[in-house]
Amino acid sequence: MKVLNLYCGIGGNRKLWKDCDVVAVEFDPGIATVYKQFYPNDAVVIGDAHQYLLDHYMNFDFIWASPPCQSHSQIRYNIGFLANRKYKKVKAVYPDMKLYQEIILLDKFFKGKWVVENTIPYYEPLIKATKTGGHLWWSNFPISEINHGNRGHRDGTVETLQERKMLDISKFNIKNKRQVLRNCVEPEVGLHVYNEMLKSLNKKERVYEMKIKTISISAKCSDLCFATAQDKDGNQVGDEHDGYVPDFMPDEHYGDYVMLDIDIDTGKILNWKKPTEAQLRKTFHNKKDE
Ligand SMILES: C[S@@+](CC[C@H](N)C(=O)[O-])C[C@H]1O[C@@H](n2cnc3c(N)ncnc32)[C@H](O)[C@@H]1O
């Protein structure tokens, strides 16, 4: 399963996911480096997750987005703005509408499964969402109730939060470690949502995804097969071949099929047999050399 993990932070949500190819996007290079150490097999993109979503959403099976929550947060509004005198007042800010842009884009354009996670806001959410696990979730699959226990955010130290989030960042030299840890979704919550997504795929989809190793392609091309051969420097060797499927192509192609068995993980052609000299000469025979 190809997964896009947007606004990945250090990957609390991703900690307990298994059997997936993940591309993670984070714009803070220090945080992205920590993520890469925790999940070396994931591809990590340092850049803007909002733009990445727009450019690449179509290449994934499942998309998780955790856009920044500060401008939607109850704490910022209730404590920071409504002014308990003990705290410094904060200025009014526009709630960041990228949150809703992403939800609408995913809902209307994306064919796969998706979830957007955010804080419970200080206003009535503009789009209906599920509230559980201390977050608000917009998704195209049902998310059942989960009790995440005490998040330990209010009094948590870096040490207690590391334990709670199951991520030890003591050896990394990054700023605001406590905040970075508070930003993490609890791994068990990330797994719960991931499992809910898997549950929502119908059985047929799951069987395909889990079992397919090779795809056999048989494409009819009649006398429209065009081929060239190059040397190690990329210079063309011999003539262009324009006609029936060359003799050296795999299987019983009868001159007008391309028949390839392709490994879905590596893209390698499995039924390839190295052509003989004679077959190559016949296909790319250079009339000038006669
Ligand atoms: C709430 S945290 C994500 C937590 C993560 N889902 C987890 O469970 O650990 C949001 C992250 O998004 C990053 N971020 C904020 N704006 C971003 C943007 N435009 N593009 C990419 N990353 C961004 C922040 O640096 C932060 O690490």
C-alpha cells in the first residue's frame, strides 16, 4: 500500500504501521532528519505538504494529513485570547483555511482512502467530523471510538512525553523537543485509525493488494512496434526497427503482441531472455554496413 504521510513531524502516527510504502513530508529539516532515523525505509520529502498534496495525491492509496493546528486551537483561543489574566494575551489570527482546502480536495478529487487529523477547534467545525482520541478527524471511512488515556501534555516533561509517544529523541539536537513530542499523535491512535482504514477496504481490494507479485501484460501492437538499440554511451546502434514485434521479445508473441511479466515491486521484467547476436542483427540490421 502506498501511503502519503503529510505534516509528518517525527512520526507518532506512523510508529505502529506495518507493510506499507510511505512518503512523508515535513518542512522542518531538523524534524525531518529525526523522522528519517526512526523510519529509514520511508522516503522523506523536505518541503511544503500543502503543495505536495496538490501535486501528488493521485499517486497514493492512503493519505494522512496532520496540518498545523495552532490557529484552530481551543487553548490558544480560550486561554490565550479570552484572557485568563495569568497568561499573556495573544493576537487574533485567521484560522488557517488550508485545513479545509485539503479536506475538500481529498473528498472531491482523491480516489483512495484519506484522513485529516486536527485539534478540536474553538469554533463549530466548518465540515462535519468525527471526534475521538482527543482529535477531530475528517475521513472517507468510519473511525470508531478510541480511548487514548491521559495524553500527559499539560504537565509532561520531555522524558515522560518520550515514553508516552514511544519515541526517544534524546540523542537528537533539535529545538523545542517538548513541543515536537506534544505534536505527535499517540502511536496507538495512529494504528487505530490505520486499522480502521484497512477494515474499510473491501475484502477483494485487500486480497489483490496483499497477494499480487507479478503482472503479466499482453498488449497487441501488430506491425506498430518501434525499437532502437543504444550502446553504453547512449548512441544508437544500427537502424530503427519499425514493424512486427522482434523475435527476441519474450514468449509466444506471434509477432504482434508484447508479452511481459513484470514484478510489481521492482518493475523488473521476469520473462526476459538475453537476445542472441543473430536476433539483434536481424532486428537492428544497418543497411549501410552491408
Ligand atoms: C501536528 S505535527 C504532525 C504530527 C504527526 N502527524 C505525528 O503524529 O507525529 C505538524 C508538523 O507539520 C510540520 N509543518 C507545518 N507546516 C508545514 C508545511 N506547510 N509543510 C510541511 N510540514 C509542515 C510541522 O513542522 C510539524 O512537525
